[in-house]
Amino acid sequence: MTLTRAMVANDINGSISDLGRALNLNWEMGYEEDQIITLETEESWSNGGQFTVCNDFPVSYQLFIENEVPCHIVDYTNEEELEAIGAEECDDEKECLIPAGTKLRVTRGEESIDLDEMGYYTIYLEYIEED
């Protein structure tokens, strides 16, 4: 059986707070305080690694999850895992995968002052535990 990105993301092996993610998009997402977001696919986040967004779309976001979130902390010594997620030679990213279906609540949404002063939106989220 070939290991997939979804399989890796669903292999929860830790719980980390202060995860971050950078996005560049062609549109504004419209994040609003108290909005609940359910991840449609597994997502790559980082706990302090070096990551460069590989597109030049005009709307930039810096997203942060403030509390602990169950995730898969990438094992950079596991070649099969790295190949499955496309992270060969990327150990400086400190990647963590959050599985599809994870729920996050926006605690601080888009504020135009961020975009005006810094050139990007800063969005804060919190992980919502399933009952």
C-alpha cells in the first residue's frame, strides 16, 4: 500500500500550540471573529520553521493557531513519509500536518489596518475539540 498525504496527516503523533501558516491568494477570505472553519483537506502548518510561499498572488495571510492542536509532526528521517507529503529536503520547515475535518474558530479576523500597515492579514485561530 502506498502511503498518502491524508494517511500521514491522520497518523496523529503529537499536539502542538502556536502553529503558523502563510498563504498568498487571489482573493480575500473574509475571516470574521467567531467564524468556525472546518478543514476540507489536510493542511501543512509549522511550529517555527522556514517556509516560503511559492506564488505571488496579491493577498497575503499569516495564520496562527494559539492553542494545542492534534497533528502529525513530520519525521524528517522517514523517507516514505517525506515522499508521500512532498517534503524531501525540507527539514527546515518543521512541518506539521493537520487532518481534514479539524475545526478551528477565528479569534481575530481580518483587520484592514494589518493589510494597510504590514501588507498582509494576521488571523488568529483556536482549535475546537470534538465532543
